[in-house]
Amino acid sequence: MHSETVAQNPCRTFFQLHELNQDKVKALNEQEDRLNWESLSASSHSPGIVDSGEVLCRILFDPIHFDPLTSTLKPSAFDDICNKGLSVNRVKHRGIAESLAAGAAQAETASRLRTPRSLYGHLVALASELRSVAREGQRCLAIYDTAIPENPSHADVCMVVPDRAAFRSARAQLHDKYKSQLVPA
Amino acid sequence: MLMETIAFATLLASQKPVTKMEGLFSNSGINCGRQFFETTDISHVYTSVAGRQGSFVAPVLNSGWVYDQQDSLVSQITDYGEVLKARSAADGRPYDLAQIQKMIGAIKMIPSGIPTPNPMLSDSGELGLYWDTESAFADLVLEASGRFSLFIRQKDGASKETFLEDIDLTESVFESLAEPLGLLCDA
Amino acid sequence: MSIEALFPFAGNHSIQSLAFVFEWANPLTPHQLQEAAKLAPSLKSHFPKVVPLQTMTFTLGPVPNMPQIPNDARGIGGIHFHGRPTPEGVPSQELQINPSNCVIIINQYTRWASVWDSVQSWLEVVFPEILPAHPVSSLGLQCTDLFHWRGNPELLVMREIFQESDYLPKHVFDCKSLWHSHHGFFEDISAPVPCRLLENVNVGWLENNKQRSISIQCVHKAELSEQVWDIAALKSIFGQILPGLHDRNKKILGSLLTKPVCEKIKLVV
């Protein structure tokens, strides 16, 4: 089987190249076709591109993003959309319970290597709702099927407008929509 | 057995010897007095939720029931400093701790009449304050440049947004932001 | 304008706490207080923590012909339900069931409408259990307004904070140091519900950990001419009296504070 060339799948080439880049969204926004890339699969481990009707699950590890007084998430919970990509799991490929179990194991590993982390909770969102976040008529977010070998359901939600005002707007809109949606662990 | 804190219900000013006193205390040792409305006698002493022992005929010094939201906010930002130190130790990545003092300075510049904001800290170490009221959302972020940016989004149908960046925050600059931030105040 | 250094408690409003009080005509027994603890699951979403209070009764000094009271006699003194803590370390709201009263305290005040809705919903949980045996004899509202003075105390001009008012002695305007004023009075009310109203207006220029503050604490207590035995009647009376007490509180604040300070906290009377 021939390996894909950049011309055949620039999306996959890009995400392979930037797999470990904690600031990949900045590089993504230098790509003119980044919105069109949603129709290309970002990973050879992926079961396919993310359909707008899909339910996505975000696992939360850090209580610093949660306000216990109002039981709401803080805007900082959504910051990853502008740097490394906001990691989510595609529920149709990995159920919520399985995501939570994997999340708990991940938190334990991370705790041994870094500051203590524990599974805090999760929230769910429709891909179409995330894709509908817009500013001045311009779409702000794209979702790529950035599957990894140990998690084929993995996807990234990324800002596709390289503008600080657009990021703050998208973050505010996500906060408004999902701040009270956290399901505690 | 550990003696819990006892808060006495009312202090009797008369010369009569006290024969029986009732105290109220919780198992957690929280000092709490009898609450409100002890009597219909106007001149009698009431105590507050925090068990304040004063009377209403003397000025109150160090009452313990006066709270300050600004102090609490500064305290939370200071706590974020400890989080950043811990992350730095774990990651081996330096975080800018000078920003803690800068943010505390910003908090103390918030003009009177603006609601008290909430603090936030991003995974990348970026400090911010945010307001989320019925009429608007706003966030004030201390950027890596050492300057601030302010974003406001109204919650009416038009969802009008304001974004100001590269702000060198001084008291007079904050005063000039009082008008857009005034959108946060619910009608 | 010198009131730039005057900061209302929450930035845009001055209410540090609000308390709704219901007094029982006769005290709850320890058994009833213990039973009240069973309300915890129904209140859990707003009051996740339960704090039982104990009383201890003891005798001081010999008194002739006094029956002997056993020392260290303990019993249950109340059941308190606490909301999540605020950054200031106090519960955001508290629901206390005490032998003589039920007190609902709001320490994280936002606006009257949302507080009102919440309090009414909590009444629905608590009172059906208690009312049949313990009617309510009075209702009350206690409001604590706080303003922090973040400037030089010497530069505060009291006439820029307070206006001349029936509830404040003129001496406060000339007083060079800390002061306090307490004024209480009764008023007989015939409508909407006949009651005797006890009002207390406590105003102070105080110092706490070197921070100067202006405090205004008002107590408005309505002693009902008829006791209330059932939840429907209580809700009706509550709905008629409490908004009126809230309005009285606003009127008193409006008569105490200068117009610029009222504008700062959006107080419209």
C-alpha cells in the first residue's frame, strides 16, 4: 500500500508532524485549508472523520477550572482550543464509562509524574454545537479525528481563527453553554 | 473529651448572679451564637450569625463578622502562585511568578461599583479574572507581555463584543474601563 | 468625589448578608430537632453539609432553694444546614432549625428575585414537617449592608456618605473617630397582614483588622396577631409581608445614604 503523500492528505501529514506540539493550533492556523481538512481523516488509527451529529465527551482532571461555589466551570477549562487542541472522545467509538475509566488511569499515571491529578468529571457536547460557535459570521472551531493507537476515539477541537478576540469570544460562548454541564466523577 | 467552643446566648447586664447558662456549640468547634430575635425588648442585645459578642451601643472593633471580598480574591490569586510553583517543580518549566503581584495590583485598582470578579488560571500559567452576570460576561487576562487584555460580551440578543488589548493597567486606565465594565451590572 | 474610596461589599451592591427568620410560637423539642435532621437529603443540593448543634447546661454558684440541675447535661440545640463555602469562608447560604426559630441566611446575595424564589422553595421542604405542631408567631428580615473605605480614614467626609436622617443622630457627622448608632421602635401595622412591627436600625463606622467600614444592619420583625398553622397560610403571609419588609429596608437605606452612594449600589426607592 502506498503511504499517503502530503498532497493526498495534508491534514494527516500535519497532525502527524505536530503530534507532540503543545502549540499545534498556532501552526494549524497557518494552513489555508484547515477548515476543509475536517473532511480529511487526521489519523490512520481513526475510524473516520467526525460527523456533526456525534456526541463528544470531555474529561476534566483539574479542579482549578471549577468554581465550587457556583458549581460551574471557569472559562479557563476551555483554553486548550487555542494551543494544544481540546481533547475529546467520540462517544460512538468509546462510551462515557470507558472514557472515565481510561481517564482515571491516566490521572493516576500523571499524578506520579507531575502535580497530583484526579478525575474530576466530564461533560458532553454535540459536534454540531461546537462547530456552530462563530464570531461575526465566521466559524471559530473545527474538530479533527486525531485518533491515537491507545484511543481511536480521540479528537481535537481547535480554534481555526488566529485572532485573540475570536479566541476570547469562542471561549466565552463555550463557557456560557457548558459551564453548568459538568457531571462530577 | 475535647471541650468544644461555647458561645453564650445573651449577656446579662444586671447585678443578679447567673445561675444557669446555656451555650450553643457545634461538633466542628465553630463558634456560633444564638441567632437573632431573642426578645421583643427593643433595647436588648442581639448576636449575629458569627456569634459576635458586641452590643449595639459601642463601636465595633475587630468584630470577626466583617468580610472583604477583595481580600478573598487576593488570597485566591496568591494561592495560584503556589500552584504555579508546584507546577514549575513538577514540569521543570519556569512560570512567571511576578505576574501574581501584577494581578493583585490590578485587583486593587478595580473601581468601586464594579462587581467582584472570579479568578482563573490556565494550564499554560496565564492568570485572569472573569465576571459572569445576567447582563454580560467579561474577562481580564494578564498576557505574557505583562500587559492586560479585556474582553466583554453582552448577553442580550445582539451579543455585542468589546475587545481591548495591550492595556498598561493603571488606576486611571481602569477608571476609563468603568463604562464598558458597567455592562456587567444587572439592570 | 471622595466616595471613590467607598467600596460596596460585593463591588456593585452592599449586601453582605440577608436573613429570613421565622419564630415558632412554642419551642421545638430535642426529638423534633433530631427529626429535622432527616430533611438533609431533600436539602442536599443547596445545603450539602449538616451541622448538628449541641447544648450544654450547667449551674454556676450555689443558689438557695434552687432545684439541682445536673452538670454537663447535653442535648441537641439545633440543626444547621450549610451551603458551599464562599471565598470568605462562610456558607453561601445556611438554613438553621433552632428550638425557637428557623433562620435562612444568604451570604452570597445576587438579587432579590432569585433569593426570593430559593427561600420559598426551601420553606416548602422545611415547614410541612414542623408547622402542624409548631405554628409560626413572627416573621422577620435582617439585612446587613457593608461598605469598605479603602482610602485614608481622615479623608472620609461623613456627610458624603450619610444624609441627615430620622434614624441617625447628628453627632455622627462631627465625630472624629469610630461611632455606632442603635435605634429601635415598634409600629402597629394593619395591612396587608395585621402585626406589630419591631424595627432596628444599627449603623456604624467601624474598624476591622485596620480596615475601616460602614455597616448598616437593619432588623425588621413582624409579630403576627394570629399564629400560622399551615404551609399554605404561611406562604400567603410570607408573600404579603416579606416584600414589604424588603421595601422598608430599602426606604431606610435610601433615607440614610446620600444620592451618590445610592446610585453606586443602584438603590432605587
